[in-house]
Amino acid sequence: EAAGSCFVSSAGIWPQALSTAATSPASGGSESSSAAGSSSGSDSQALPEYARTTLMLRNLPRDLTRDMLLLALDCMGFCGQYDLVYIPVDFSSGASLGYAFVNMTSTKFIVQLWASFDGLSPWSVASQQPCAVNWSDPHQGLQAHIERYRSSPVMHPDVPDEWKPVLFMAGIRVPFPPPQKKLKAPKVRNKRIREAAT
């Protein structure tokens, strides 16, 4: 869980240590499963929409970090309802590429997440456009994203942790499965990555 708590207002989504004004999670029976395999994973075109669990959040502020997004998700009532979050970054600058992937533990949480983030514009950092939500494509489901990233250069030990995709089980971060081949260092190496390698 991200540290602290937050509130959502017209001024944005901000951490606030003493605030408890978070929205309630969606109700309903539990359908979540472990971070090692909730939805089995597939190409998005092979899955009907009612079976999809991975959303892509677009038009995110370039200064929005993974931890900021995790805090926003938890403060909006989604803690324990997602099992993978990833904000791709530019390895040369460390800035986000303006989009993120969020996999929900159950299809029943998709509608609420979509409604909460689609059109969202107030953030704790400057934003030029409102957030837009789409289905993740071509990868869908937890397992598909695990296989996509576990042997990717982004998981190389020299890459800062906050640039990597993260897995959760029941709201608690769990380790990413080990790579299936030797990890290659990112081709573009910025100062932080060079320092980590020395």
C-alpha cells in the first residue's frame, strides 16, 4: 500500500497524512485471485469485453509517478481490487510516457475504475489533458502482462524500482516472478542507471 492517505477535490489528488476521506470500494462477492494468475491472460482481440481485466489510462501527467498513481487508486477506493500497475517511463529522462496499465482482480471492478478515471483532470501535478481510459491492447489479463515484462529490460537490477511494473495480492505488494532468460540492460542509460551499475 502507498504510504499516507489522500483526498480528492477540485484542486487535485493530494497525499494528506491525516485525511481519511477516501471513497468506498465497490461492493460484491470476492472474485480476486493471486498475483501469480488472476485472469489467465490473452491478446485483447481474443477476449470479449466482459472478460477483460486490463485497462490503459492515457493522457497522464508526465510527472505522475507510479507511487502517485497507486496512492490515487487507493484513495479512490480501489485498494485490493488491482493486482498489476505499470507506468512506462523514458529511460533517458525518467519521465513517464503519459500512460499506465492497471489490471483489476475481477471484471466487476472495471466499470467503476473506468468511470472514476475517464475524464479525470485534477491531479497533484500539472496536467494538460483529462485522463482517457481504454482497453489494454494487445495484452490482456494479469498473466499476459507478467509474461510481457518478467524478462524485459525494465526488470534489470540497474533500473530504479519506481520505473518497474508492480504486482499485488490482496492489496499487498508481492515479488515479480523471476525472468525466464538473462535480463538485458536498457539500451538508453541515464545517470541514475549508470550510478546503479557502478
